Amino acid sequence: MATILNVRNPRAHALASELARRRKTGITEVVIQALEHELERERSSIPLAQRLTTLADRARAKAGPNARPVTEADRDEMWTR
């Protein structure tokens, strides 16, 4: 037996009603669609740490084998051009 989802928040009801009206469908259907959409986003999102690691790896690859640290003078020069 399925458990019933009962949301008693007026704002949630208003948002679901507006979306249902715009899509010309029922509230239940828009709630299901919204939840499916958000679950898909969560499942396909890449964690921040992994995205930063990828960016750092790409930056290291572009720097080449003789890379040197960026100095404070280098940073200052980038902002004064």
C-alpha cells in the first residue's frame, strides 16, 4: 500500500497550482514532474570537489612540464594591464 503525500504548506500549494494551470494539467502530475526533474539533476550533478579537481588537472596540463608558481608580482601584473 502506498503512503499518501499530504503537503499543507500554502506556498507549496500555490506554486503547484500555478504550474499546473500553466501546463494545463493536475497538481499531482506537476509535483511528480518537478520531483523527477530535481532527482535527475541530483543524480547527474558532479560534486564540487570533483569539478575543482578536473579544473586543476586541466590547468596543470596547460602549464606544461616546466610550470612555475604564480608570484604576487604576476598577479599584480594581471590586474594592471
